[in-house]
Amino acid sequence: MPFSVCMRDCYDTCSMISEFKDGKLTVRGNPRHPVTAGFLCPKGALLPKWFHAKGRLKKPLIRTDERGSGEFRETSWEEAIKVVVDKLRETIEEHGSESVLVYQYAGDRGAVNYAFPLRLFHYLNTSMLDYGICDRAGHEALKDVYGTAVGMDPEELKNQRLLVYWGMNAFWTNLHGFMLAKKNNLEIWTVDVVRTETAKRSDRFFQIRPDTDVLFALSVAKVIIEENLYDKAFVRENVYGFEEFKNYVKTLSLDYVSKETGLSIEDIEEFARGYAEKRGVIHIGYGFQRSLAGGEAVRAIAILPALVGHRFGFIYDMKTIDKSYAEGAFLRSKPAKRIPQVKLAEYIERGEIKFLYVYNSNPLASLPNQNRLRKALVESDVFVVTHDIFLTDTALYSDVVLPANTFFERLDIADSYYHRYVALNEPVARLHGKSNSEVTRLLAKALGIENPYLYESDEEVIRKILELNGLSWDELKEKGFVRVPEKPRKWETPSGKIEFYSQRVVERGLSPFPEYRKFKGKYPLRLLTPTYRMTITSQYHNTYGMVDPNLYINPADAEERGIQDGDAVEVFNENGRIRTVAKLSDDVPRGVVLLYKAFWVKLLGWNANFLTIDETVQNYGNGSAYHSTWVDVRKV
Ligand SMILES: Nc1nc2c(c(=O)[nH]1)N[C@H]1C(S)=C(S)[C@@H](COP(=O)(O)OP(=O)(O)OC[C@H]3O[C@@H](n4cnc5c(=O)[nH]c(N)nc54)[C@H](O)[C@@H]3O)O[C@H]1N2
Ligand SMILES: Nc1nc2c(c(=O)[nH]1)N[C@H]1C(S)=C(S)[C@@H](COP(=O)(O)OP(=O)(O)OC[C@H]3O[C@@H](n4cnc5c(=O)[nH]c(N)nc54)[C@H](O)[C@@H]3O)O[C@H]1N2
Ligand SMILES: [Mo]
């Protein structure tokens, strides 16, 4: 039976075994896989429903009325490709190749179907994204301290005692990681603003106020240092800038930290003592670093593992294989203009983008400040092509819509940003649409391009990537996955050590040591928009129909506004307003409200991104800052 890989933008990258019989797909977990072994998450178990969904696009569409009206006519692939190619040529002739932008993300994480279309756009020297939407600030911060964001192999957890989820809701977002920790009897702690399902299943929960993680981490470091709990030999040998850092935290008052973070001094001391004694490993979440304070917070947290003598005592990203061959940046003849992903609307407003090619992404659900983005799209003359499996919000705003197939319908491989396995994905059946690489070849051909790299088959690309990384195709075929061995490695910083003090940081205009800054919006309540259990960003809303659109609010904040559980409310700020139902809950602290992220606007009439800010984390690579949104709420 064929092997599949769940290609969603998710830590786990599950290896699966699929079957297509009597016109029906079934899937189950590949029992041999050491991390994702044997079971699927609630979303993965429903994949056949997604595959067989009625709403799958079957024919290309061409817009016949105003943008966003949803009026399209069906057309043939030949005509659709011709329309796209004619417009692409015309745009490049009139406005230059940089006025073309390919907008893609991790809707499908297959090595080929994530990257192969980029070959065409590199060949054409178009603008590219900077990919700042997800985990950028934390990446930059970890690079400052360790020279890399790649931390511990999660299979090493079996030799550990304590795992701290810092700003991460692993029970929903990394279920196999959570179960791995449980299986290995690790103690689990969670640091979060919200009492999440992960917090509820943890041995300890540290409920912290938004943006104060930097203070908490610095105070933990202070206690560890001042109570002599740190690994002196390790620090002496491997840390750069320890003495200066020690002096820096000396002045920190635990009273002040306690007041700002909402944690007691006992909490801080117990965290420090327990973490040092058990040499904890910290899994740093992607979610919480998407705020204006995110970069400095991760920089402060990154210091803790080194104090307890871990070479790489954090988990953030995993890079096992080099997949760049699939993308083919070597096809460019000049360096790419990079467009900050979160600032798409601004670049459209400025008239810098005239042609937008979207695949593997649904920016009209997932990008912040949707009112601005939609207005920019409607008012500009940008030509939009979307390649997707469904008629998403982005597709609705497009000039041409091309039907995509799913990973069940083609060959690919995928690595994971969490564990060290590369998995094989074999075609199981074919229903509708064309793959990302097939469409690329059609476009290249219609453009009259002769370069052979644009016509390589999926299998050729995959075999080449395996070869370049020294991995065996036969082993992959036999088990459905291969482990990528870890090579001994050092920190990739200028000093070759773990840098508590980093010149790179100072050169970016930041203070040498992580600094606590208070951010304030124009409205009184902080809006968090984290991930939801049954969706992957916007995906599955239309196929599984399970979303939670309620606004979670603390009973005290609700009472002040005369709001009761179940009341209809309006949530508003400078960017927009939405209507929903209030749910009173002590899981969210005072001053914080919560809406789950990025559902389908066309199904709900709104989503959280009509409120979120499109600012970026300064000095941390233009990372998104969704959580730095402030709102108010009133009963309607
Ligand atoms: N089920 C499911 N799984 C997913 C996804 C999904 O949409 N659904 N999305 C995938 C993607 S794209 C990503 S990037 C990952 C994200 O994975 P996670 O990082 O686990 O997810 P989030 O829910 O975005 O954020 C985690 C937590 O950060 C907390 N938080 C917010 N602000 C602060 C703060 O100032 N301090 C602290 N300490 N905590 C704070 C939120 O309350 C939230 O519980 O998950 C992936 N997996
Ligand atoms: N408010 C708020 N918004 C957020 C976040 C948040 O925390 N809060 N998190 C942000 C984060 S971390 C991320 S990573 C982004 C993700 O945002 P997006 O990149 O927009 O991700 P998805 O919503 O998963 O959309 C992926 C799209 O790809 C399509 N797709 C799937 N497979 C294929 C394929 O094989 N071919 C083609 N052509 N299309 C395919 C799917 O149908 C879907 O429409 O969202 C961000 N948005
Ligand atoms: Mo993400």
C-alpha cells in the first residue's frame, strides 16, 4: 500500500499508509515511524473527507465581474494558461519583472510542491517574499545567541527529565511531540498567557502577562546565577559575555518582575531551581514570538539552556536536508527583490506589484489587516492568479483560478521542522486538478522557455535531493521514511561560542542584552489569535466544518462591559470591527481576549485578521506581530 505524508504546515509531518478502494480513500498512521508512530491527530484522521470534499475545484475559472464578487466562468486549462501567460508577458514588458510577485507558503510542505514553481519565477527574475509571516523573530533571536535556530533532536527527550513549553500549545499543534514527552515520562511545564489545553495537561503552569516573557526569563537567569545553580564549567568554556550578562541581571528586582509578569516571586524561584536541577529543555513556541516583544523574548529565553549546561537545550526549528535544488534560485540572473510578506497590502497600494501568483497559501484569510488588503486589491490593477484546491477567499479575489490536486495525487517527499525524518509520499489516486509542479511546466512551455530545469520530473527532483543529501531511495521506498543522521556541530556564531553578548545584535541597534519594553495600543484589551485544534490556519474549515468563532473574555472584563456569557458582541479597533458571541472564561486573564486565527471569511463573514496589525517586529527580520493587537468589546 502506498505511503503518504501529511503535508500540512505542522510540526509532526506524519508518515501514513493510504489505500484507495472502491472509490474511497482511507488513511492510517505508519506504525514504524518513531515519532508519529501509529496514530493520527483529529485533523489527520479526517483527511479522506478533505480529499473527497465536494467543493474541490475541477475546472479553471476566469473572473467575469468585479473583483471579490465571486462571478467566474469555467474554462479549459488551455485557455486559462494562455490568459495567465499573456498577462505575465505583458506585465513584464510594461512594468518589469520585479512587478511580478509569487506569493506562496506552506499549504503543502512537499519538497517539490512547495518549491518547484519558484524555479519559474527565479528564471523570470521576479520579486519574491521574505517569508516573515510565521517564525522569523525567534529565528533571528536564536541566531544571535547560537548562530542557528536548530535545537535539540526531540528523540533526545528520552534522556531528559523536564520539558518546558514556552508560549506553545503543543497538545493542539504538536500532538506527537506532546505524546513523545508523555511516553518518556518527562515532567511538563507550560508558560503561557492563556490556560490552554496544554497548560491544563501540564505538571506546572506559569500564567504570564503578554510581552513580559523577557522579564521572566531574565529573572530566572538571575536566580540561577545568584544561587550558584548554573553549570560553571560549561559556561566558562562555552559562553561569550557571561560576566557582562551577570552584571546586567544583578540590577533586576524580583518584586518588579513579579508585578509586571503577574507571577509570584515563589513562582520565579521555583522555576529557576527546578529548571536548573532537572536541566530542562525548552520548546519555544512559534505562536508567542509573533508579537512586537517576540524577538527580545526569545533572545532572553535562549540564554537559559546554556546556564544549565545544555549545548542545544531548546527546540525551535529542525533543518535536516538541503532542499534548495527544488527551488532553483540558481536560475536567476540578478538578486531578488524581497517583499515583506506581512506588508503585501502596502506594496500593492504603492503600485509595486502588478501581477500576483498565489499557491499553497490563502493570504485573504491568513494575512493581518484584511480590510486594508482587500481594499488594496479591489482598488489596484494588480492581476491575481490563485492555484488552490478550493475556492478560497484568495481565489474569490482572483482573476484566474487554477484547480490544484492534493498530495494524495502525486509523488513527493517531506522533511519536518520538528524531527529528523524525511518521509515518502506516493500517489494513491487521482481526482481533480493539477499539481504545483505540473502547472509550472505548463506555464513554462506556454512562455516558450527552453531551460531543462523547468521540465524536470518530480521523481528526478526528488532523486537529486536525496542524492545531494546522501539518503537512500530504497530505504525510503521500503519503510516510507528515512532518518537523517545528526552530524556533530558547534554554534555558528562569530565567536564560536554561545553569545550572551552579540555584536550582531548591537549592530542592529538593539541593546546588548534583552530589554523589556511595554507596548501599548489605543484600545484596552489585548487580542490574542492563536491556532485552533481542528484547522491548520485556514485549512479544513470548509471541509470539516469545525471552528470555534467565539470571543473568549475574562468574566471581570465582561462584567465591566455588561456582557454575559452568550451575548452578541462587537470587537473593534482602528483596523476594523467584527461581530461574534462572547464566552466568559477564566482561562484568559484580565485584559486579554481571544479569537482563534484565520478561519474562512466567506463562510463566517469575518475572521480575526480584520482586527490584527500589519506591523512587523523591528530589528528581527520583519517577523509578523499578530498578537500585538489591541481591541475593545461592546455588547450589541
Ligand atoms: N491544530 C493546529 N496545529 C497547528 C496550526 C494550526 O493552525 N492548528 N498551525 C501550525 C503553524 S503554521 C504554526 S506556526 C504552529 C504554531 O504553534 P504554537 O506556537 O503552539 O501555536 P499558537 O497557538 O500560535 O501560539 C502558542 C501560544 O502562545 C501564547 N501566547 C501569546 N502571546 C504570548 C506571550 O506574550 N507570552 C507567552 N508566554 N505566550 C503567549 C498563546 O496564548 C498560545 O497559546 O502550529 C502549527 N500547528
Ligand atoms: N490572526 C492570526 N493569523 C495568522 C497566524 C496567527 O497566529 N494569528 N499565524 C500565521 C502563520 S504562523 C502562518 S504559517 C500563516 C499560514 O497562512 P497560509 O499560508 O495562508 O496557510 P493556510 O491557511 O494553511 O492556506 C494554505 C492554502 O494552500 C492550499 N493548498 C494546500 N495544498 C495545496 C497544494 O498542494 N497546492 C496548492 N496550489 N494549494 C494547496 C490550501 O487549500 C489553503 O488554501 O498564517 C498566519 N496567520
Ligand atoms: Mo506558522
